[in-house]
Amino acid sequence: MVRPSEQIVPTIALGGNPNCGKSALFNALTGIRQKTGNWPGVTVDRKEGRFRLNDGEVRVIDLPGIYSL
């Protein structure tokens, strides 16, 4: 049994091509005002935020764009 203090927080990583809306989705989910732009290369570091879903919390990680995985 998992104690409330040891609950696992689900994590979503936003990965994909540059300039495809990852940071805009991150901002919409978390309410954070991360810088966005209409050109590739705006996000250069990973950013982390959280949002509430039903009775729990979800962690979201915004990653810089990558052309190939």
C-alpha cells in the first residue's frame, strides 16, 4: 500500500519538432507564462510544471524541440 506522502506523480514529457506548440500546450496546462515565439529555438532548457487533474496532480516537462528521436 502506498502512503499518501509517497504517492507517485504521473509525468508527461512534451517532446517533438521545434516550433510545433509544445510550450504553448505547457503554458495552457500549467498556467505558467513560459516564453514562446514563432521560430524554432525559443525553448533551450527543460522546464517543469504541474497541474491538477481530478483529485491528483500531474507533472509536465517541456523539452526543447528535436528534429530526430
